[in-house]
Amino acid sequence: MLLNDTEYAGAVANRGLSSVEVLDRLHKEKPEVLPAVRVVGRWLWAEFEEKPGEDVLKAVKVLGFRWSRRRKAWQHPCGDTGRKRPARGYDPRDKYGSRRVVGDEEGGAA
């Protein structure tokens, strides 16, 4: 599913939002996505058990999330967009850990 020009421009702008702003918008617009969201360093990742519906995909895209084939997750930079590309095989979860935004029964590291 492709975004129209206006939605795409909004998505690009939304990549500059802070994690608090992204989570607030998710809470208001698509609360069913929150259980899939994890904090990894300064970024937010949405990892779904199964492919989400078109309405959920559109919502995360418009909010500025981008699909990472390598990490199999929708990722939002939360304003941290100026970094150079990491080395192949690098996984930020190894360095920063990850924790669920809601319902973290595992007690993962922040």
C-alpha cells in the first residue's frame, strides 16, 4: 500500500517526532498497535506476530515508521535521523536492549 503525496510528506515530517509524541499519537489514533511497540535505544520498533491489516499499516506509515527487512520490524527514528548506516550484522537490541511500551512481562532492559 502506497501513501499519496500528502500522506508521504506527513510521514517524512513525522520522523522528527519524539518518542513521547509518537506514542501519544498511537494511543489516540491506533491504540491496538501499542502492544507491538518496543523501545530500542531512542527508536520505537513495532513488531507484529502476524502481518497487520491495511489500516494498521497505513497508520504506522503515516506516523513515520519504516519497514526494516533486515530486522523484520517497523522502525521509527524519533527524530534521530542523522546517523550513518550501521555496520552489517549490527543489532541495536544487543547494545540497548528493548522493552515493551505496554505489558512488558519479560522485564526487558531499557
